[in-house]
Amino acid sequence: MNMLEEIVVVNIGLDFFREELEKQDCRVVNINWQPPQSIGDGALDFLKKLRDGDK
Amino acid sequence: MIKTIIYRNMYQDSVKLMLLAQRVRELNGIEECSAVMATDNNMDILKSAGLLTDEAKEADPDDIIVVIRGESNEAVTEGEIYVSDDFAGKHKAELSDNNGRKINIKSFISAKSLLPDANLALISVPGKYAAEIAHKAIDAGINAMLFSDNVSIEDEVRLKKRAIENGLIVMGPDCGTAVISGVSLGFGNTIKRGDIGIVGASGTGIQEVITLLDANDLGITHAIGTGGRDLQPAVGAISSVRAIEMLGEDENTKYIVFLSKPADESILTIINNALVKTGKPSVVILVGMKSEQAEKKDGIAYSDTIEGGIKILLEEQLGISYKTSKYTFQEKCVKGDICGLYSGGTLAFEALSILSKETDLELSSNVIFPGISRTSNIYDPEGNFMLDLGEDELTLGRAHPMINPSLRNEMIENLAYKKNASICMLDFIIGYGSHADPVGAVLPYIQRNRKIRAEKGFEQTVFLAHVCGTRMDPQQYYRQTAMLKNTNISFFSSNAGMVKYGISLRNQSV
């Protein structure tokens, strides 16, 4: 559907915007987004050693 | 009693954390609460607030720090329980299926299975992740509005080109405002449906256009934001042209308003050609352009101010008189400094443009503007200055001033100690996304400013206000202006009207 006829939203990020859209009776669905987990230097070194066969 | 709680490897966006801290502060017995991601900037903010405890220093950037100070152990424990419940989702409605099971949506595929006709992804994740998500939206055949900033210009071009190839549009990055099919996205206003379409590379610029149209009892079809960089030569106005084409094809749109800051001549030619191609009467507003450039090209009208552009649209294209309004208290003439504490970037830019054309005041600003020097200390500015409080340097670790007025409130209080501060101009932006009561949140600080100045024997600062928003916005336009009136603050239906009144107060004193 053309969004200039009716807008239907997928919200990713600020949940606050979903709430604001719902107040306007806009159809909206929220994607539950989390940033990729960072990995510590120690764990990274350990994984590299595993990969290189150096335990 | 102070307590620090670290939530390891957990992410929540800054607005959500700020609102959570605000709710905790409202609990009985709580004196202070701060909830932030443990980034270096936020650590500095905690330190300046006296909340950087030893435990907080141990947190990593991927952790959330919550610091609660209260009158008693019980109060602090109550606050901690509230925070834990909030993170567990107990304070919000969850999506659930017909059997009451919670639905956890993690991809566009599952989003589209729930809403097959989804057609816009509103993306507000940290910038470094935003482009990848927007590409996924395009893969799913969905337009994207990138509220996120800090997306590289290379990514922006790639995204916009891919969108066009797929018959879609990418609005942004850094696109804060749109109104599509009657729905406000990001920071937007409610206005009746009409036959005027808007394309804008500026969020508050779009909001000001909507404000002036509403004040003249007109409505819009759509307002499509493109992001501030769209008119840079590297991007080549890709989304602006697409948006103009969309309004050209939209049979309900009879008139088009295009709005931006000045751009390269070659880019303006692209915009002009796209507007001519629609065959619809159009106005181009280039806020801050040289007045002598504001002439018609190929039948397209040009203006250097937002109010000027809307006046052309109404009087030359629609054939109706332009109405403007103000409510003034006939202030005395002043000799001292004039300042603007803006939450809307384009409104600050427009103020600089008018002041630099109509006065010879020595001005400073944190907004880049030809011939205007940089304000040396943006937290404690002196002289005549126009500040955009929504600039990145002032929003590190805190929400935008349209949501969180605390920085502006502090500055209003500080102005009380500046003997020469004669005029202070304020914009109050209402609409979806903005603070629930922007005027009400600032008035106690204006009253405090007045009290301090009276005690010090200083002349009172004249506060001027512009409420940017419509009569249908949730904050209630007339309630906001009534509060201004009750506090003896002159207010104006346009930013340009406020700035020109400020200039007139000063000029009369010369």
C-alpha cells in the first residue's frame, strides 16, 4: 500500500515514538531491538587463539 | 541515602531512561534519580550532578547505571523496585496474540507477518547501527525514516539510491519531522487535511510551515522530511526529488512548498526542475538566502523566510489574505543585549538571518551562519547571541530541548545575573514527540529570573515567545498561549514576527 494513502509503521528504537503513533490511532508494530553485544578484548584474544589452534 | 544499581549488558535508549528517572523522582521520598547508559559523557554528567558513586565508576559503556538518592532506605528501595519493574516491562502494554501470549518481534519479516501492509520503518537506533537496519527495511520493501543521526554520508547516498531503485524513499538521516497521511512521525504537528504538500530538509522548518498554515485555517496533504544533508552536493537531493515526485503524483496535492537552508546553485536547479515537472504551483523557501535571490524562476516563487514563503503561497497562489497575529504588552524600548534560546535549529537560523539583514548588531551563535562569529562559551554566553540548544554539542547525554527543557531553564535563570540582558526570545515547540507542557515547564524559571533581577535592581528582561504548533496539537495551543498571556509575555504566531518585534523594541531606543 502507498504510504500516501495510509501509513503503517514499523518502529525500531525509541519506544516513545510507538506510543506517540498509537495515540494517533496509527497502525504500528515495534521491533524489539538491542545493540549487538560487545565482546571484551580478553574474550576476543581467547577466540583468536582457539581459531589459530593455540590453546 | 544514596544507592547505585548497575544493570550489566543492558541497553535502553536515552529518552526512555530520562523519562524513567523523571517518574522515579516523582515517587514519595525520592530526592534525585539518574538513569543513563554508562558512556564517558554520561559519567561526566553524573559527576557534575554529584551522583558519580564509586559503584557507578565500575560500570562499562554497555551497562545502565541508575543512581537514586532519597530521604530513607524505604524510599530508595521503593525507587529501585520501580526501576526493576519498568525494565521487566511491567509498566507498559505488551503486544500479545489471541491467546494472550507475548509477541516479541525482532525482524522486518515478523513485523510484516503481523502488519503485511507496513510501509514505513521509523528508525531511531544509535547512528552506527541505523544504516544496516534501513537497508533491511528496503529489502522488505518498506520506506525508511531515519530519525538517527551520525550516519555516514556514503551510507546515506547508498541507502537513498537503493530506495529509489526499489520505488521507495529514505527520509533522513537526522529526519526529525514528517506528517504522512495525517499521522505525525517523530516531532510533528496535527493539522487538518488540505491540498498543500510540503517537502523539507529541516524538521522545525516544516513545523513552522505547518504552524503558519494552521493559523490561516489551511490544511496539508503530507509533509515529507528528507534530512538536513539531502541538498549537499554529495547527496544530490535524491530524496527531495523523490518526495517532490510523490507529491506531484498525489492527486490530492494541489500546491507544493519546498523548504531548506540555502544550497548550491546546481542543487537548486535540480529542485526547481523537479517542481516545474509537477506542473503544480510551488514556493521554495530557502531560509537565510540573500534577499535579492528571492525571485521567481520558471514560475516557481522563492522566499528567504518561512513567513514570507507562506505569504506568497496564500496571496499570490491561493488568492487569500495572509493572517498573522501577535499579543504584545507594549514593552518599553530597550538598549541592551538581545538573545535567543531556541529549541528549533531552523528557527534559530531564521532569527540569525533576519537579525543580520535588519540590524548591525554584533551577534554570536553556535549555528554556522555566514558572517556570524561563534559564541565563545555556549553554557554562559555574553552579548547578543542566538543559540540552537538542540545542537549535538548541547545534547550529549541529555534529551533534545523539545523534550527536556532543563538546559534552557538553567540558562534563563543565569540570564538574571546579566545586567545587560534586555530581550530574550524563546520558541515553544508543541506537537507529538515534544514536551507535554513546554510553556508550563519554563514559566517558573522566567518568574525566578524576574525575582532575581528585581532583587539586584536590574531592569527586567523582556521575554518574547513563539509557540510553534497547531490548534489541534495535544498540548493545546491556546492553553500554552494563555499561560504566556497570564505571565505578561508577548507572543507571536510566527518566529519571524517575534524577531522583528524584538528588533523594533531595540531600534526605537536608538
